[in-house]
Amino acid sequence: MNGLGITKFATNPMMDKLRAGQPSVGSWLSLCSPVVAETMALVGWDWLVVDVEHSPVGFDTMVQCFRAIQLGGAVPMARVPWNDTIWIQRTLDAGALGLVVPMINSVEEAESAVSNTRYATRGIRSWAGSRVAPYIDGDYQTWTEDNLAIMVMIETVEAVEHAEAILSVEGVVGGFIGPADLALSMGTKDTGPGTEHEAAMLEVLRAARKVGKAAGKYCFSGAEVSMRIRQGFQFLGCASDAAFLSAAAREEYAAIDLTE
Ligand code: 3PY
Ligand code: MG
């Protein structure tokens, strides 16, 4: 099939980058808008994550965002609300090419997350294919084996302690640090260079590199993304649509001179 809007792909481009040892940079969508998703995708991000954990996005809107992201040329991903069979399977069937799975604290939890993404005999995903299957150059079932980007979130003290074992789980593509939940779990507000919080994040980086997986982190700015890439992180989320909108609006609002 050829035509406007139909671009077939043989591999997941963000997985290609990670496999080549290159950084892959994306952003987060919390504004629940397919038009915003399309606008963000056209910026050039490798991927965009629809945040189903911490935004009020509905399931149907998430699917529209996936379509818009793909149309704009980025890889559609979602952060599921929890490490849950129903959420993981439905979100993949709806067309996500990668998942960020929150709060993975043990090998068992990581194995369960991966199993939910894989068909028998390697896992427990039930067969219905996926909305995205017609866009794939090849057979979707085979394609998923090497191309779904399954990122587990390392965002508690327990997860940092088990990071090496969690990231060793076959099928886990990388570990994605949630700095806010990690700080909460550590009972600290003290973050940044020289802190225990920073040391914990660098421990996750060390563990990931040791077992040959990608280390990722939610970053607050492009400058932080650049710094983390230099440290060796590979999968970087750069803020969110909501943060960008708010920052730009605040800047312009502050620049207004109200004197008549
Ligand atoms: C955190 O900082 O806890 C996150 O989940 C960021 O996405
Ligand atoms: Mg979190």
C-alpha cells in the first residue's frame, strides 16, 4: 500500500539508535492533545511518551496522540500507569512502539513487565496484533521480538539497590530514572551535583553500562540532556509539552510592559 500518510518501517528507529550506541532524545506529553502531539513530533524528537500515569489522558485520546506522533515522524510511546497486564497489553495493541513502565523495584517485577509484552511461548501477551501492524514492513509478531522499546523506571531506593539485576533481565531495553520519585523515596529534597541523589543516579548509570543496557533519565532542560549524554546516558526525556508551554507563556507574559 502506498499513499499519503503511509510510511512502512522495518525497525524501530529509536531502537536502532540505542543499538548503535547513540543517544536517543524525546519528550513527554501531558497535555492530552493530538494536535500538540503532532506539533511536538515535528520538532524532531526521536520519540514522544504519552504520559498515561500522570496526566488525565483518556485511552481514545492516547491512540489519537500515537497517530499524530507517527504522522509527525517520531516514535509513539506511552508511560503506562502501572506495571499492569491489562494496561501494558492494551497500550501495545493500541499502537505504542515502546513503553515506560513505572516503579519497577525487583527482578520479578521486571520479568513480569517484559512477559506482558511478549507472545507465547516467551511471554503472556494475548494475540490480537496491534493497530500499528499495517505500518510495519514485515510480520508484527516477529517484529516485536527485537523492536519494542521496554524501559523500566528506576525511581526508588530499592530499585537503585537492585538496578544491576533488574537491568539484566532479558527484554528490558533500559532503565529510566524518575528523579522526583527517587528523591521522595530517599526522603530528600537535596538534589544536584555532589548529593546522594546524584550518586544514586550515577549508580544506575554504572549498573546499566555494566550489563550493556541503556540508562535513561527524565531531564528538565536541553542543557541537562547534553550533560547527561556526556555522562553516558542514552535515553533522555527532555521536559514536557506542558513545561514548554508554561515556560514560553510565562516568559512572554513577563515581557509585557503594561504602562500606558
Ligand atoms: C519522576 O521523576 O519520578 C518521574 O516519574 C519523571 O517522569
Ligand atoms: Mg515517577
